[in-house]
Amino acid sequence: MIPLPTPFSQIPRYPLLYATPSPIHPLPTLTRTLLQSPYTTPKTTTTTTTNKNKNINTNINITLHLKREDHASPLTSSGNKYRKLEYLIPDILSPVPKYGSLAPGPDHGTLTSPTASPENQQKLPHGYKQNKEVTLVTEGALQSNHTIQVTSIANHLNLPRPVIILHKATGGGYVQVPDKSLFERTGNVQVAKLLGADVRVLDSATVSTSTPTSPNKEEDQDGVHSILTTLQSENKHPYWIPSGASLHPLGGLGYARCAFEIAYQETQPQPQPQPQPGSTAPNLGRIDYIFVACGSGSTHGGLIAGLKLLEKQEAQAHSSEATAHRPSRKVIGVLTSPTRPRSYHENRVLQFARQAGRLIGIEDVEREITMEDVHVDERFAGTAYGEVDDATGDMVRLMAREEAVLLDPVYTGKVARGMVHWVREGEVGRDWVARGGGEGDGVGVNVLMVHTGGQSAMSAYADVV
């Protein structure tokens, strides 16, 4: 049980994840590789050099770790969306959903705490008259991971066949691959059909960003609103989940909770590959930097909100002197698409962080969560969303061969590039010292990358990775 403060702990959540936290494990080979100069990428065997080891110069011991959200749930293609969807399900199954439904119902405007409504006082699966007639509808790019996870929860909850809308022209993957027919029928498209989704492929190039609850009729250039109104006329009770669940008012709660989960894991003994008899495994220690994909934005925003509440709670509890003098934990969102400018994503992440912050009990979010908390790195986004550049392909191969960890080319391959760059080029060390961290303090700096899943799309990229 992850300890959460009130009112956060009172927000209804339907468990989709394992009862234990998703694993955090070290990346020892990659950590050692980053302390060597030069080093070799596995694809080209060309050497990447730096003038000097910038981390040794700052005398900071940096250790890399991976949080396995791809191992978080027993459902199909585990990844970060299940954590978000846990907080949507109580509304989905409510007899009168507050969000996502096109039918007349409660206020779709300013969001208040879900615990304020009497029907939300009890947590699922007990205490609810479940709405078994609702049809989940969502959208994404052709190789969307999110649509797979939405389809899985529809099956898990015994809901009618969900409708997933895939936009063929969204992202560079479809444009880049030589065999487009293969891209249209393998990877996540194949998985969606195996799960029984009603797959509708559109030629439109963008997913909806219009409103938190349903696409705007006046902006229905991609045909999504027409699909929803048709389902409504057929009495199928569509429930709209925006792409990535980010624009849903509850979309940031899952990763606000994840922040508390990470903090809990910091204090737990870490499993050792070859434990000595009678020895005690060391604790993980505090995570200082978290690298995560910044796509639709609520994973990043939720982490910011959760960490802000967590560190406020830690300060009130009078943490140890060593911890108190360490800089605050820093979340770095690695942008995975160059389609929109960094400022657009920064504003979205700030919006999602504040939205989640209000719900979990941060009273003055405008003052406590500011743009200074939002760090988006656009240098690794590549040429297009879903398009695999050489450096990202190299990183996917490097992680597979050095750590036996499979990344995906759309999100985690780019995040790993960002994390490696920050460590190898001394950016973590310089940032740590600039924010008041000590050099050579014997504690070191723990860097964590969140693995958000996505490997089920790999077969669609067989010609480019």
C-alpha cells in the first residue's frame, strides 16, 4: 500500500496494476559505459567521443536506474496509460459519468474534487452500480500504445467492443517505413484487432486537442465528433477518452500517485542479483533526477504535481539533515515530437500539473507549481513523431545489447538518448552543483528513467530498427 495524504487518498481508483510497485532496477552496464570515453554504438561501430569525462571533473558519482512501467500491469502491453486509466474507470462505470459522456449530465466545466460527489465516496469495485453499456472511444496515431490499453480495460471490465480511431498520417513512422501495408497491419494495429477493438483508420493528420471531454463539433476536421454522435444515436453511450488520456480532467492523477510510489521504493531494500548469505540489501536511496517521455503531457505533469506535494509533506515532517540539504527532485520531460514548439508543451505540462495538484490537495497551485518546475528538453525529438532517426535506433540497440532491456523507437528510445546525453555531457553534474548539491559527498546522484512501454509496436518498425 502506497501511503497517500488526504484528500489524495480519497480519490476513487480502480486497480489495474499489480499490488506491488512496478520494479526499479539499476542499469549497471550503461552506467559503466557512461564513465568511459570514447564508447561505441552497436549499429555502426563508430566511436562517439567527448573531450573529457565531465562527470569525473565534477566528482559526482551518478547511478542510472529504470522504472519498469512496462511491467506494471498484467493486462496487454503494459505501459504508462494503465496508471492514468485507473482514475478514469470510476467515472466510466458511474451511472452518470461526470466526464467523457455526450449525454446531458453533471457539470463539464470547472473541475472540483471527485470526492465531493456522494456517488464517488466509495472506491470501486464496491459501492458502484456499474455502467456496463458504455462504449469506450479513443484515438491515437496508427501505432498508438494508448489505444491498446483502452481496449484492454474494456475487455477487463466486460464493456462492449471499444472504438479506437487511428490516424494514419499522424507521425513519421508511416511515412518513413518502406512497406506501408506492413505498418498498417502489424505492431499495435495487429494487437488491437486481436483484442477485438472496432478499429477505424482515418487519413487525418492530427488527433483532437479541442476539449477535455469530447471533440468540438465545429472543429471536427478529422471526423471524430461524427463517430461519437453516430454511436450516441445508436444508444451505445460513447465515453470519450482523449489521446493519451491527458486532456481528461483526471488524466494526471496516476503519475501524481507514481511520485509517491517512487518515494516509497527509495526506502525499500533493492533485490541483489547474487545476494550474500546473511547480508542485508541496501536501500535504493533518493531519486534525484527523473527522465520521462513528454508526449501528450500528463505523465510529466502528474509527476511534477505528485513530487511537489510529496516534498511539501517531507518538509513538514522534518526530513533528515542530509536530505534537507539536497536539491529537490527534478523531472525532465524529453520531447518526443517536434511538431509543436517547446513552449506549447511547457504550457500544457504546467496546466496538467496544476490540474492534478488541485485534486490531490495543493491549495495554491498557481503559486506552488510554476514554470520553473517544468523542464522540457526538445533536443532528442527527431525529425517527426514516430520517425526513427539513426541516434534513436542506435540507443534502442545499445540498451538491448548492454542491458537486455527492450525500448521502443517512438518514446523510450528518445528518452534514453536524453538521459544518456545529460549524464555523459556533464549536464546532470553541472545542474546538481548549480542547485546546491554537493560534490563528492559520498551519497552520489540517482538518475531514473521511466520506461513507459510501447514494445508491442516494434514489429511495425522492423525495416528501420
